[in-house]
Amino acid sequence: MGLNFLSVKVVWVNEWFNPPKETEAATSLINGGADVLFQNTDSPAVLKTAEAKGKRAFGWDSDMTAYGPKAHLASAVINWGPYYVQTVRNALEGKNASTQSWWGVKEGAIDIVSVAEDVPAETKAKVDEVKAGLKDGSFAIWKGPIVDNTGKEQIKKDEVADDKFLGGLNFYVKGVEGKIPGGK
């Protein structure tokens, strides 16, 4: 089962926490025809807006189910514990702080939780399969071919992006409208 997107639109609020701006951005996307919302901001404003407008959304940073139980599809959660433990351990052992820049599922720092009951079983199974692959290293998110939204190939077939590439991302992938502010 694949996902079919008509389009993906991005609204930048340029802050990590600003519920009024997050609500305004969510409302503008919904008014523009969005059915599903996802944010990288820290309040539940987007999920609350989706709930109020009868749309679906994802939580971010914590399980946000309670803020929009009918709208909630799942939450991406961040767990800083593994990073802090490693950093303190390195300091106590006289080592430099961790040089690893991308902590994820493998390290126990990122997860997706509380997948909604009405998400199809085959989709939940695919989520579990990808999580297992991220954990054991058999799945790479940034594996080519990856084409940007202008048609330019950014990562060749079967190549995997390195930290330098990921740290300098300045494009949207195919299917995402617009340009990253300050991007190419």
C-alpha cells in the first residue's frame, strides 16, 4: 500500500513554540484544502485546530492524543534520555561529548507512538517494519534515488545520505510545493 499525495504544502512559523502562529498556520492549510497536518513545533495547537475543524493530524515531541483524540493519527516523540546518559558518561570518563549528530530510533531517542485505532492494520505493520529496520540499521530513510521538487536528482539510486548532506539540506523533495527559505 503506497501513499498518494496530491500535494504537500509547508507553512513556516519560524518559532518552536507559538500557539497563535501555529493555529494560524494550521487554519490556513485547512482552509487551503489540507486533510492531514504535521508540525515540527512544540505546542498542541496544530492538533487542537485539526480536531476543531474535523481534520487529522500528528502530535510532536510527546504523545498528544489527549489534545485531539478524534484528529490524532500518531505522535512522533523525542526522548533526550539516551543522549544525556551518553553525554554524562563521556564527561565522567573524560571523553569529549558525543560527536554523533543524528540520534534516532536505533538509539531510543525517537519513536512514533499511539497510532490511531482506525489506521489500517497493514499501515501499522508497515510502521512497525520501518521502525525495526531503523533500529537494526537495515532501513535508510535518505536512500536514493531522491529527486527534489524541481526534478533534480539529489541522491543517486542506492546511495545513502551522510551527515554532511543531511546537515546542509536546502530543498524540498518531489511532491512538496515551494522552496525552503534561503534554499536553492
